Amino acid sequence: MGASHITQEQADEYAIGSLDAPLERAIRLHIAECSSCREVVREAEALANMVGLAAPLRRAPARMKKQVYRNAGLTRPSPMRRMFTISRAAAGLAAVVVAIAAFTGMVSIKGQMDELKDDNADLQTQINDALSQRVELAAVTQQLEDTRQAAADLQEASKTDRELMLALLSPSSDILAVTAPGEATNSIGRLVWDEEQKRLWFMATQLQQRPGETYQLWAQSGGRYFSLGTFEPDESGFARYERVIPEGLAGYDTVVVTIERGAGSPVREGPTVFFVSSLNLGPN
Amino acid sequence: MAWQSNPESSGIRNISNPVELASASAVDMASRAEWSDEVLMLAIANQDQLAFAVLYDRYVDLVYSASYRVLSDAQLAEDSAQDVFVRLWTRPETFISERGRFVSWLMSVTRNRAVDELRARGRRRKREGGSLGEPDEAAEPLFQGEPEDPQLNAELHEEQAAVRRALRSIPHEQRVALELAYFNGLTQQEIAAHLHEPLGTVKTRIRLGMQKLRRTLQEEV
């Protein structure tokens, strides 16, 4: 899955359970790290699981409950035992009430019973309140965690912006115009190479989102093309891609961007949408 | 503030002992029957057996029905549904309310458990040669007069009805593709082979089916 995000179509296919095992595993790994894709997949899963509600309703066998309780290690009090327990509790309560009445001679049994009922109801209300508040507390805790994550994301974005700004200002950087072959697109782009940071940035506008395909950056060196990774534009068509220049590459004669199928290609196959010529990156 | 009087996570048990909430009285069951699924799960995490009993009664038919729809076998469906509820009691922490609704999680657990069973027993091959996607209507009777059933709450019934309406509104071939994936655990490749259709056609049907289902259910809401 790499750095690219999961499309709605992929999320739907994953949620309904129709993907092959390798792709399903790749998505599972990706959403473990990507919160935005995780949200997309969760929404799709919620939708897919609605299909389960449409199963024709059947009555579960009554014996199942006994089996479940046994397998779960639970005890189901029998009706006789329940009756015995209640009777014993009632007898004890009656004895206490009679004793109190005997001592005071003033309090009615009914009044005592009502008070006990009220106390019980109050306690029940407190339990309900406590449970509700635990749910709310858990939600607030999750919100705090989300906020903390968002702040960390912003901090990371700020750091990468600062690095790009330094590259743009550095006298040792090359800032090159990126051109599209033909005039089929109004995209404009720049390639920034910073010798000090040993990093490349590629930026372009008005790119199309391509379900099932991806943009891939290539560096040509010594007549061979080396993949520098894949990227996808955001919803506005803007793409900003950054990576460390691989140490194994001695230099670059040119850099191109192609459109490749799926999550990218090990060899350059797709059509070229951008190229940079006369690029002098690093020592040749 | 009520929270101050019940600050501990174990408060359910601590409070219940003096007033004997653990006894299976009708009053206790009735009060829990009004709790939401999420609150019941919290109580189950605190070993509240009555909460488990309420949740079991609320969803047992739904879980069994979905299991049966996947497995087309009453005994296998019963075993699978049992496992779902045993897991619900033994591992309630696997449900995290912030990640979504309880019923969605329950359906996910039910479906995955049943599909695992289906695959483990090699029943899929048998079904591919038979009535794949259209479960065998065996001995277990369908509900009669569902809406009046007091065991299921009105909200759940309304939701089930909405989903059925939404699925009926989807073109037949798209609905079949979704159901083969969800209920039969088939991948797109397997669905294409079963239907003798190109893989691209199956992908399109699933994509359009999910889009339509999403749109229709949003309109229903």
C-alpha cells in the first residue's frame, strides 16, 4: 500500500470481504498506521455489516442458551433456586422489619418496604449514571487521543514544510521546472533537489486521481531508470512528494514521472506525464 | 455528581453486592433491558451476568440467522453462534464503542466466525457446485410475524427493514455479488469464476452495489 491512501472502492472491497488475501493483508497493515484510511475503512465496514442484518430471521434453538452458559463458565440459577433465594432474602428482611417494629412499635412495615424500594431505585439510578458516564469518559479520552494525534501530525507537517523552505532558499539547491510532454494538461510542477539535505521534492498541480493506477517518479542514471517511489494527488489535484536520494545512485541524467498500474511498477512501463531535462543532480 | 459516588471501574460489583443485584430477579432484568448495547457491554466487562442475559436475548436470533445464512446448516450455525456469545462474555474488551456501533461489531464477529467455519470445513466447494448464494431453506423455521416479536427492540427491527429495502433497491446482479462476498466469503476472483463473468464486471458490480447501498441507507436515515 506504501504511502498512497486507500480509495473508497478499495475500502468497500475490503469491507465486504471480496479481496484476495495478499491485498487484504496490505490494507490491514496500512490502516494500522494511517488514521485517515482507518476511518474510511471503518465507515465501509459499518455499511458492509448492515448486509448481515438482512439475513432472513430464524429462531435460535432454545437449548443454545444452556450451551452458551456452560461453555462460558456461567451458572444459570434454576427457577426453584431463584425462588429459594428470593424467599430466604424475603424471610430475612421480614424478620428485621418485625424486630424493628417490635422495638419501636411505631414504624409500619409498608413504610419500611417503601424506603427499601426507594433506596434500591436510587442505587440503580446511580449505577446507570455511572455506566453512562463511563461511556462518556471513554469517548472524551478517545477525543483527547485524536487531538493529540492531530497535533503530532501538524508538528510533523510543519517540520517538513520547514525543510522544504530551507531547500528552496539554499544556494546549493537546484529548483527545476517540470514539463509535461504535449499540451494535454495545464499542470505546472517543480523539482527541488537539495544537496545538503540529500532530498528531492516533487510538486505538481492539476493532477487527476487515478483509481487502480499511481504516479511513479523515476531517475535515469547510466541509461537505466531507478524508481524513486509512487505518489498520488489530493482531492484538489495537488501532489507533493518527498524522499531521500538513494545512496546507491551516483547521479541522475534526468527525472520523469509515469503513470503505472496498481501500486506501482518495478520497471518503467507506463506513459510519461512529466520530465525534467538537463538536470544535473549530484556527482556524475 | 453521581460519578463521584461510583468512581471505580469495579463499582458495578461493589455496589451490587449490598443490594443483591446479582440475583436474577425480574426487576434487575427489566432495568437492564432498558440499557443500551454499549452500556450492557460495559456491565459485561464487569462480569454482570444479567447484562449478558439481556444482550443474549436481544441478539441471539440475529446472530443465529446470520450464521445460518452463511453456513446453511442448523447445527453449524448453532455452534458458530454459540462461539460468538461465549467470546462476547469472555472477551468483551474486544468491542470498543468509540470505533463504531455494537450491532456492526457483532455482525462482523458473527460473519467472520461463520466464514472461518465455512472455509475450515471445505463447504464452499460443495456450495459452488450447488446453490451458492441462495441458502438452503432447511428445517429451521423462519420468524412469523417478526415486527410483533417482543424479544427484539423496535429500533433494530426498523434498521433491518431499512437494510432489506435498500438491498431490494439494488440491481439483482449487484446484490448477488455483495451477498456472495459477505455471506459466502468469496473473493472477487472466486465470484467471477462462479458466475462465469469477467473479473472487471464483478468489481464493477461490487463497487456500484456498495455505492447504491450507502446512498439508499443515507436517504433512509
